[in-house]
Amino acid sequence: MSEGPRTITPEEVVPVELAPGVALRVIVSGGATCSKALTVCSATFAPGTELPCHTHPTSEVIYAHSGYA
């Protein structure tokens, strides 16, 4: 019997180093939800770290939980 969706926290997801000083946790992706255009991630930036300007083929929303963007 399948369990179905469950609630997780970002701390439960193993981070991937996106760039030096940037830890990315993918919380929801198309593989888990059958969504073709939704990905939810949590990123942690070390102080002074930044990512170069880039684009995505879909919309992106950034929410600064603490610090500033």
C-alpha cells in the first residue's frame, strides 16, 4: 500500500553544493509531484556568497527568510 504525499522540512533534505558557499535543498520537484513546472527549493548562502546572473525556462520566486537579497 502506497503512503502518498507527506510533509517534510528543508532540514530533512540532503543539500547539494550549487556553488562554493551555496547549499541547495530540493524540497519539491516534478519527479515527486508529477508537476511539469513547479520546483521548490531552499538555498543557504554563506556570508558574502553570490550566484552569477542566470535565467530559467519557468518563473522563479525568491523569498529571503533571513539576511537580505
